[in-house]
Amino acid sequence: MFEIISNDILAENLHKLVVSAPRIARARKAGQFVMVRLAEGEERIPLTIGDADAAAGTISLFIQAIGASTRRIVDTPAGGFIRDVAGPLGKETHIANWGRVVCVGGGVGTAVLFPLVKALAEAGNQITTIIGGRSSRYIILADELTPLSETFLVTTEDGSLGYKGFVTGPLSEILADPERIPQAVFAVGPVPMMRAVAEMTRPQGIETIVSLNPIMIDGTGMCGGCRVQIGTETKFACVDGPEFDAHLVDFDGLGDRLTSYRQNEAEAVRHAAEDCKLAKEAAL
């Protein structure tokens, strides 16, 4: 059992859980994740290790509560327990001193981007970080990312904070300036955003890495649910990734797989809401 030390709301439907997991805290590297199961019989959920404190023996998990299972996890208060937290899993991020690096995060992808920016900064890179959200209410980790970045930029679709538009706007300006061309780009977020970033950097041959989030069941490569097409090869995101060369990713196939169970998830959310309603009525 893994105790939840704190459970904070960062934005609508987005929580930061600090969980006691000493072994994982000592072993984790940037880019790795854990498989979380709240209780016996619950769904296994892959979550990036957003941060870790080896001395305190804790890891930080950023959870977007969209489906029934993630909603049950974030509804567990501090002092509660998670039955299973398995990891660290996946390959760690290849960290080097490229020089100029641009890190792009969209929506909850910013939480996944954070440990990458931290590790890249520690390696001596000059980092431009660009994060975006629908509005200022959905911008997260700005205070944590700013001191790690030489340049820190925010975009919002409604213009309520920073640039109005998408993260690709500031990125296009950087790529058009010969004095600001990066040696590497990291992008984490929705599939359309990562695809757009890959196409923007392709003509100049800039090394571009994306972190993929296909459906995972066991996190060990046994089920094959997280397979992705990388160039001519089939890879498993849980053991071969989750980070891959963006210019080789089959984003069409990835998008199709991510929507395969949308109807099932909607049904699970509906049943969870009905169960909650019945429980409240029974308590009256």
C-alpha cells in the first residue's frame, strides 16, 4: 500500500498527488512512469513520475481526472492509500548538452514535460519552454518551469494569458530566426500538437522527441496494447519508450488507438455517476 501524502488541485480536473514510494523515488529517472492501481479489481493507469524526492521517499504524480478510474484516484484524500504503484517503468530520457533546446508542453502534457526540463537544465542546456492551455485556468507549473528556463513563454487559446493561440505560434517564430534555431526539441501533449511540432521541425532536420501516451495495460510489453509504429518498426511504448523520434512516429495510428475505447470509457463514467447518486440517496 502506498500512502497519499498530499492531494492538491492544480486546475480543473487536474490534481497533483504526492505519494510515499521510497524505492521508486530513489530509482526513477526523467521520462519514466509508474503503473497505478487504486484497489483490487481497478483499472491500471500509467502515470509519468513528475518529480521525486529521494530524501523524503516520495514521488509526484499529475493526474487528469477524465475517466472513471482516474476520478476515483483523485477523489482519494491525503492519508488514503493506493494499492499498487509499480515502477519505475519505461526508458529514461536521453539527456545530453545539445546547447539550445526548446521544450513544448500542451495542456496536461506540461506535467510530463516538467521532469524533462529539469533534467535538461541540470545538463547545462539553454532552454526555451513553451506551454499552453485553453485559458489561464489551465496553465500549470509556470512557477516551477520559469527558473529552469532561459526563456519561458505561455500561450492560451482565449488570450487570457501570454500569447493568444497555440504553442506552435511562438515555436514558428523561433524556427524562423537563424540565431534561435534549437539543436533539439521536446514536445509533450495532445497528438495533434505533437504531430504539428514534428512537421514544423522536419524541414530543418532538428532532432525532435515526443512522449507518447498509447493505451497501456500492464506496462511490461506483455499485452501489446501500447504498440506504436516508429518508421518501419513496431515498438511498445511501455518498454521501448515512452519517448520516440517524432519524425518517425505514425501519428494516424496512434490517434486511432487512443480513441478505440472512448465509448467504453463514457459508459464507465456514466455508471460511476449513477453509483455515486445511489450511494448519496442511501445515505439520506
